[in-house]
Amino acid sequence: DSTMAYQGYGRGLGEQAVKLAPGFADGYLTLADAEWQRAELGWMEDADEGVRRSEDLANRALAIDDPGARARAHGRLGLVYSYRGQYEQALAEADLATQANPNDAAAHALRGSVLLWQGKIAESIAVYETSRRFDPRMSSGASISMALAYHMAGRYQEALAVTSAFIARYQNNSFLHAIRAASFAELGNIDEARKEAVNVRKISPVFQVEQ
């Protein structure tokens, strides 16, 4: 798998960077990102261990006085806390990340996701809209969560607009198609809802509707 190969190459470069320059905060953050990805994508037996390593590396980066890396480090810690369901701590880290770099789209997206899981839907949408202004490309996770927030707010046309904007880039993402199916159904467009449900099953035959 080429993605796994590149990820392994990135980890190797990160390890070399921290050996050559122990005071280089971005080296630790590169490793923190790699450990997070390994855990998230199931490339290690114990995902919790990968998350713990990511947390330790982010804290090592924070211990270095590097203003440029601070937002990324707090953002990584916010993801760790969010993974553990510690949403107040995650929100605090997201706030620190946006304070360190108010233009950091990823930090705003993190804040939007935490607010979403806290049930603060209107606040989440506002933050995601800010994130999208800073980076119109958005990650697949951010685009899914933003569309989901619109759907949960009953703003189905906007949910469809978001999924339409990103579905070509993330065409094999079953969740984008699932949100489209649900939004079309809520709008009474059953034919389009069924088409999207078929797309979900094509991409992910074992997709669980409960998700």
C-alpha cells in the first residue's frame, strides 16, 4: 500500500529530524501526526498506544519555545482528547490552537467537531464556516462533520451543497453519500435518496446505518 509506505517514510524522516535537531518542534509534530495516522487507520494492534505516543510527542513539541509549532501541537492534543471523549479538554486545546494561530483552518475545524459532539450545532456550523473561509479545500473529516452539522440543524439544502462540493475529491467516502441520502430523504426526494444509498453500499458493503 503506497499510503502506508509514504507514512513509514515520513516517520523515518521525523525520527531523523529529532535526532539531528532535538530542539526542532516540527520534527516531534511530524512523528505525532504519523502515530495518530497509524492508530486512526488501524495500522497497529493497539490504537490507544498510538494515540498515547502522539500525545507525548505533541507535549514534547509544546515544551520547545516555537510559536510557529504551537497551534499544531495544541490541535494534536485536541484530537487526542476528542478521541477519548474528553470534550471540555479538547475544546480548551482547540481554543489554545486558534489563539496561537487565528488563521489555522485545522484548529477551527477541530473546534467545530468538538462543538458538534457536544450538541452545540449552531456554534459548530459557524466555526466550520470560518474554517472553510481559511481553507476552502477542507479535509474529508471536516467536510463530513460540516455537512452532518447542517443536516442535524435541518438545513438539508446546505448539507447537500457541502457534500456536492467535496464528493468529487473524496468520492470513495461512504459517509458523504450517506449524508446526501439522509438529506434527500428529509427533502422528500426519495429517488435521489435511494441512488445515494446504492452508492453507500457500493463503496462500503458492510456500512452500518446506525453510524
